[in-house]
Amino acid sequence: MSADTGPGATRVVLFTGKGGVGKTTTAAAAALHLADAGRRVALTSADPAHSLADALGVPLATELREVVPGLWAQQVDARQRLEEHWGEVREWLLEVFDWAGVRSVEAEELSVLPGLDDLVALLEIQRLGSVGEFDVIVVDCGPTAETVRLLSLPDLLGWYSDRLLGASRRLHRLARPVLGRFTNLPIARDEVFVAGSDLLDRIDAVRIALADPTATSVRLVVQPEQMVLAEARRTWASLSLFGYSVDGVVVNRVLPDDADAPFLDGWRRTQARHLERIRADFDPLPVFRADLTADELGGIDDLLALAARTWGEVDPSAQLVEGRPLRVEEGPDGPVLVVGLPQADADELDVATVGDDLVVTLGALRRSLPLPASLRRREVRSARFADGELRVRFDAPAS
């Protein structure tokens, strides 16, 4: 997948939100809206509890299916895709389990790695973007915590691959002839390392594209409820920590202005307060409103109508806010690394330098940011968090 953003480049739009807020219907509606406007759209799910088929009212499988002219959709079988992407590694794992006396059924279960759905979802986004057939890829993400885990996976795998893969392969080449004399334990073949390296290269490619705001946007789907909004604020900060651009909020299931019943008055007043708070807390992100309907939404016609009410004349695939969560600025006393962390709690924030990395901890999340070459081996003069930005100031270069 390329981060190219010139004419003909593929845009990626990810929809996420707390479970039950309507992110799947919002994603499906946006995809249909784009296809109706003449775009070629791929709609895929990164939510292990796939419900796109239910929202669209059509059966879906791992392979793309054209739902309406211009829109292809899928629900990916994670195990099937893993075998396609990493068959050599899987076969070696099964050999090891068999050598250890693990029964075949258990071996099959053990070879399904933790985080499999996240890994496959990333690879599927990369695959769809690399074929060059689509203008837009719309992703129905899992609930917010799973989305943060999904989008932090490339950083985690990249960290381990940079530090461990090269050393492991060198050690493997030295040890294989010796170990072969003393044990019949299956030793990983070179093909295993090639497969692993290829997998990591593809994940790195999708990380670069997803972290480019001109190529990818994340949209938060919320309801005007206190607990939902609190989680959305944390998600905004968490995704920004890993360099992903959130550039819009969809407020779902808002009571329409013409809903008339005395018992709704209190609910309407509460929602009005939350809507006002959303506009303040998520500024400068644009806020889109999707009113609650009298009937349950279902099927293509309902979703097209929902999209028209939600987006109006706005292109759901456009980059709605410019700027990057991570950048380097030149200050009067030296360079400044700026990490955007909107709505972050300063009490949960910690910063340290470890080797050539800046390690930023936000609550339970931690990211090791490889410093640009221009900032490596410089002393940190100060770190200050204000107005939603962490500003780390470094010593000026020696004159």
C-alpha cells in the first residue's frame, strides 16, 4: 500500500466508536453514499464481531462482493487470510507442536496467534490499497479499545522486528548446524524468516499510509451520552499518540427537533447539553449529526437516506482537518518535537528518552517514538504539555 496522495491515490476512512453507538451502520452508509456519487469503494470490517452483512441486508464472505454498482464489501475470515499471508511460519509452528507431542487439534488452535484479527485486518487494508482498483477504502473498525490495539500493532511489531528479527536470523544461521547434531527439534528454515520479513514490510507499508492524514482519516462515532463521550475523548488522545489523524465526529441517534412528547423533554435537554459539549471538546473537528429515526434502520435504501442526512454536501472521504499529530518545529532555543494529544490527562502523561527513542506513556499506553536523525543524541531541555500538545524541547545543535 502506498502513501502516494496524488491523483488517483486511494483514500482510507476508518469509523470507530464505543460498542452499540452505530459505527457499522455509519460506515456502511458512508460507503454507499460514496458509491452512489460515482466512486469505486471497498468496504471491509476490522471488527471481529462482523455485522456489515446485517447492516447491508446481504450475505458477505471473505472475498469482495459487489453490493451495488461501485461498492464491494467483505467480512474477512481471519484464519483463511493468515494462511495466505504467513503459511510458512504457520507450517513451522505446527511442526514444532507435533515434535512436542501436541495433538493435531491442539496444534491448530495454538497456531492461531493472539491478535490474529488485528493482524489480518491490517493486511487486508494493505492488500485493498495495493491493487489500485478503488478510490476509497471504508473500514468498519471494532469498538474503540480494539481500534487502538489495531492501530498500535504496527508500532509494536516494528519495534520488535527492528531489534529482534535481524539478530534472531543471524543467531539462527550460526546455531542451526550445531543444534541439528543434538536434537530433532524442527529448526526454522530461511523461508520462515523471509515470510516473517515480508509480513512486517507489508505492515510497515500500511502503517505509513494510515499515519498520513492526506491518505487516511479516522472518524469517531458517538452518541450524546456522558460515558460514550468520555471514551471518545480518550480514544482521540490514544490514536493521536500513535500518529493517526482523527478529523471528524458523527453524533448518532440524536432526537429530531420535531419529536414531540412530554416525556422526551428531559432527554432532549440532556442531549442538547452533550451536543454543546461535543462541539467544544472536539474543536476543531467538524461534527456531523445523525438523527434518531422512528423505525429501525436496515438495508441499502435506509442507509443511503441516513448518509444523505448525515453528510449533506460534504464528501465523507475528504480530509476534513489539516495537520499532523506528530511534527518537528524550529524554536528560538532549539528544535521542538510536538506530539498532539488532544483531551489527554496531564496526570497520566510521562516522557523519557531511551537511546534514540522518545518514550511517551499515556495511562496504560506507551509508544516508543524513534527520534529523527537531527534530534538523536541531543539532551532534552524541557517537556511541557499544554493545549492538547506535548512539546519536547531539545538542545540546539552545536555551533
